[in-house]
Amino acid sequence: MEKPITLIATDLDGTFLNSNKEVVDINRQMIKRLKEKGILFGICSGRQFDTVRPLVQEWGIEDSVNFIVGMNVGGLYDLRRKEKEEYHLISGKDALDVFEFFRDLPVDCYVEIGTVKFTNKSTPETRASASLYGIFEIETDLRELLKARDVNKLLINFDEKYRPLVDERAKLFYNDNLVGINSGTGFFES
């Protein structure tokens, strides 16, 4: 006997959204039908769930979305109960260890706390990129910021031509508390 499907979750970029970052009608209809059948529907994303929540409203699908998993499984927002939970926060010390390890490479480091991106180097291009994902960017001294603060997400941004250099360096870094992944063109994150 087959078990019934009770939950479906999807990524956003390149999966649920089209290339213009919009929900297409077929997806809108599909999640409406899931709700009618009593199947829970959720969004899983590397984005902060606090930035996805307003988009769900903007897309007009808030009645069909039950939960948002954000920050690469670092948090969950239950839209039914209006409650959030955060997991796997990165200690400021661990984040600083990563930044120090990559300090001599041509990379920009940043951390996300809620809907704010704190970076060691802000440019019009990085601010525009952050804005695209509903994040506000602030240039700051990361050493000072991270002395007594945990973060949701840690990223290293670089020109893609440095990917081999960053990948080789990343192989040499070890910390029981962190897992790093290549998350796209010019990004490495934990």
C-alpha cells in the first residue's frame, strides 16, 4: 500500500519561479490544488525566510503556503501559526575564523542577520544584488560586529575567475561547527 503524499516543498530560484523571479500560473494552480487535497506546501530556500514572507504575499499565494524553510535549512517560519524557529546559528568566533582564513584572497566577506547583510566592502553592485533579494546591506567592521554575535548565514563573494583558488583554500579549512558549499557563481557559503 502506497503512503499518501502529505507535504511538498520546493526551491524558489530556477525551480518554482521563472527567470523573471515570478510565480507562473501553472505553479499557482498546482499549490491551490494541493491545499484543496489537504497536502501541505512549503518553500525551501537559501534566502532568509524574513525576505521570502513578503514575496509570498506579493505573489498572492500566502493562503496556499504553509511554511518557509530559509537560510539553507537554518530556519523555519510556520505561516499557519505565525511562528519562526532558527537553527544552526554560526557563532561570531567561527565566522571570524573563516574570514581570517580567507583574508589574503581577493574575496569579500559578509554575514546575514535577519534581513540585513553586513559586509566588509559595500559597492553599488553589491547593494543592488542585496536589494534584489529583499536584503539591506551595511558596510561595517566585521571583527567588531562578530565579537559577541551569532549569525544566520556566512558568505564569501568573489570574481568567478578566482574559483579554483577559493576552492583549494576551502579544502584546507576544517571546523566541526561549519559546513561550506559552493552556492553559485562567485559564492561560497556556510
